[in-house]
Amino acid sequence: MAFRLRLVSGQTKIPFVRFHRLAFVLSGLLAIASIVLFVSVGVNKGIDFEGGILIEVGTEQAADIGGMRNSLSGLGLGEVALQEFGSPNDVLIRIERQPGGEKAQQVAVDVVKKALNEGIAAVSYRRVEFVGPKVSAELVWSAIEAIGIAVIAMLVYIWFRFEWQFSVGAVLALVHDVVLTVGMFAVTRIEFNLASVAAILTIVGYSINDTVVVYDRIRENLRRYKQLPIPDLLNQSINETLARTTMTSVTTLLALLALFFFGGEVIRGFSFAMIWGVLVGTYSSIFVAAPILIHLKLQRGALGADKEEEEADAAGA
């Protein structure tokens, strides 16, 4: 006898659509707050976007960050930031971009190494990176283009697969997820780097997958229930896919939580962004993407439903 684990019963009758106005208000407030924070405070841009020098060092004993900061502050290198990186023995040093080309950056690295070698016994250098202003500016625009192209591609895909109402609803849900994720970076001050962009693109793919599952069921039910009011039909469709949505989200979160706690500091920001994205993406698929079809005037005679019905009739003939 096969054993099936279900986190949610397949026979739920939760009136999700009844709460859609409250969900829209909550999402709108969070989106506005995210935009205001992004404009006023900004995100904690990593070396990929800010440019400068990054040095990761390790020590035999727990690092004395205060002493290291004192050793480096008088070197005339401008802003120098130090933070514990994973274990107490690992320290991440960030130095602002130095005037001049690559040679000037290398000179700054040599100066830092000399100061640390004089003040700390048995220091090891795990990683040294520097990014120039031209490269960092190109990365900023490449990141914006990647996210924009991904959202537009999703809009076109949904438009061809379903109808324009579904396409607009899906893209609004995706924009909602991206904006709230950027707001999360602004609030938490987690470093925003290329891995963060990869996380956002992954969130876009995860969210659209969840949304398409719900939309598929809505389209099927449009053909199946000719007299059922649209709000009731949306409720039924969400409830019918809720078990699958919940199981997918929980299993994904288990993997991400393992990465967050045991994957090390390097991917911790990526893991946290993905955890946030899974939660927000699941929420938006249920409370944004589906209920918004009511306000987009989805009709029972939507072309997507009619088209499949005509194709089925033609095949039967």
C-alpha cells in the first residue's frame, strides 16, 4: 500500500478570494515601502556593483576585529570596512576603490597585507578581488537588463499560452515579488551582489511556475463549470492546487534552510533571498495572481478556454 504525505488536504475550501482586497492593500503598502527604502536608503551593494577591493583573511585564533581596524585605518586608503565572515577566525575586509588603475589597487593590497602581517601572527589570505568602476557599472546595467528581459519573456510566454488577462496578472505578481525582494535587501542590509541577482532571477522562475499551475487549473475549470461565478471558480482552482503548491514550497524551503545554516557565509545571502522569494512567490500566486483576474475582467468565454474547446471538438470530429 503506497504511503502519500499530504501537508494540506486535497478537499480544502478556503475562501481566498474573500481576502483579496486586504491582500492587495498589504502588497501595495509593502511595495511602496520597498521602493521608498530603495530610493532613500538603497541596498548594500557588494564589490560587484560598488567597485573596490575585497580581501578575505583567516587567523589561527579568533580575530581581533578592533585591532585589525586600528591597524588599517591609518593607511590612507579611504573607507575600510571589516566584518566577521562565517567563523570568528574569518574576516572580510572591504576597501574603497583607489585612484588609478589596476596597479594602484595592487599597491593597496600589498599595503594591507604588510600591515596585517606585522600586527597578526599566522594570517592567511583566502581571497583577493578588485573590481574597477567600468566593470561595476556594466554589471549594474547587465543585472537590470537580465531582470527586465526575464519579466518581459514571462509576459510573452503567458500571453501565448493563456490570455492577456493571465499575462498581465502573472507579470504584476512577478513585479510584486521582485520589488519586495529588493525591499528585503534594503531592510536587512544583506550584501547585494551578482549572487543576489541570480537569486532574483531564480525567484522569478519559481514564482511563474507556481502561477502557471494555478492558471492551468483556472482555465480547465472555465471549461468545466459553465455556471459557476468567477470568484467561486477562482477559489476552487486555488484550493485544488493548494496541496501541490504547499508541498513544493515546503520541500524547496527545506533545501534552502539547509544551505542557509550549513552552506557557509559565501552563499548565505543567496539562500536567505531564496527563502524570502519562495514565501513571497507562494503568497503572490495565491493572493495576487489569481484574484487580480477579477479586476482584469476575466470572462468565461476567454479565448484560451474557447480555443482548447474548439481544438478538442475538431479532434473528436
